[in-house]
Amino acid sequence: MDEIRALDSVDLQILNILQTVDGISNAELAKRINLSPPAVHMRIKRLAQEGYIERQVAILNQEKLGFDLLCFIFISTNLHQTDKLEVLEAALHDMPEVLECYCLTGEYDYLLKVANKGRKDLESFIKKLNKLGISRIQTSLALKEIKHSTTLPLGKKQ
């Protein structure tokens, strides 16, 4: 793999625009930062190869698609062996309802962000969790979304 170099101000401008402007073309991006489209393309390719860009996706509207029940689920487990924790984490990773999963310090071991279409889906999901050796579950339902962002604070906006 090529050597990873430090990000310059042009790289940061490109990353900031890519994360905030939906479906921008290379030509439009090039105009905004005063580079040629081939130079922009090469930089984006390098940024992806170096891991600064993981993937580019569309962000879907959960409610319009019927996922009205957004939950945050704290779980604790009595598992301590590495192999059993790896099995648990793989199972959590493979559950399509789990949008995000974090291993935590503190009172709980994991935090899950889970999307369900209703109470019955949530009930089924919790039953799946109970089969994994979970010792404690606390579920909080999101009543209202105040802020949802995938934008990292890279500096001033373009």
C-alpha cells in the first residue's frame, strides 16, 4: 500500500464537500475548489485508498420506510472469554435491525441503536438478544430526533 501522507487544506475541502453535498459531480467539486476534474478524481481515489473515505451511500428516511421505532438498547453480558465475546459481537453485527453498535466502558457493556417497524418487531428483537447470553437489557425509545448527522467537523463549511 502507498504511504499515507498528511491531509492538506484541499483534501479537507474535498472531504467536507463530499460529506455535506449530496451527489456532487467531480466537475462541480473541481469548480468549487479550483482544481481540474482529473486532479479531483485522483485525490478522491487516493483518499479512499488511504481509508479517509470508507464508502459513499444514500441516507434513507427511516420514518417514510416504516421504521417508526428507533431504540437505544444498553446491554450487559456475563461473557468474559474472548472467543465468546467475538461470537456475541459477530451476532450483533449481523442483525439487520442494529444500525450502530458500540462496546462501552461503565455500567453497560454495549450500546445498540436499533430500528424497528413497531412494538412486535422490538419484542422479537429483544427475544433474539436474550438468546445470546445477555444478562441485562435496558431499552430507551427515541421520542423525537433533535439532530442526526454523519458530518464530521472538519473546519469551515464550503
